[in-house]
Amino acid sequence: MNFPDIGYTPANLRYLLEAQGIHRKEAAEMLGVSIRTIHYWCSPLTDPHHRDMPARAWASLIDFTRTFPNLPR
């Protein structure tokens, strides 16, 4: 996958979700967090609501997309 940046960034998270066809609600369910948390992680760094995504959650999402790359949505 050709991420815009290296590692977790909001841009990479948005790119991964879009490229894999994963809706934010689905990502929230996969990671056991609220959809609001996903929105915070996806928001630009300059947004006052932005929160950094924990490395463990980023790794889990990457692992999930590698394990199930063609999961029908």
C-alpha cells in the first residue's frame, strides 16, 4: 500500500480506510472504540478535536487489513 506518509498519521488512516473500503463505523467495531474516537483519529493535526491513534490500534488495523485484504463490505 502506498501511504501518503510514514506510519500512523490522520492522512494514512483515512487512506487505509478508503483503500480497503472500511467505513469508520466498521473500523470502530474492529478496534473496540467509539466512532467518535475514529473521527478524532482521522481529523487533521490542526483540528482541536484531533487525538493521536495509539500505536497498538494502528498495528491492529494494519494486521486486520493484511489478514483479510478482500473482505467483502
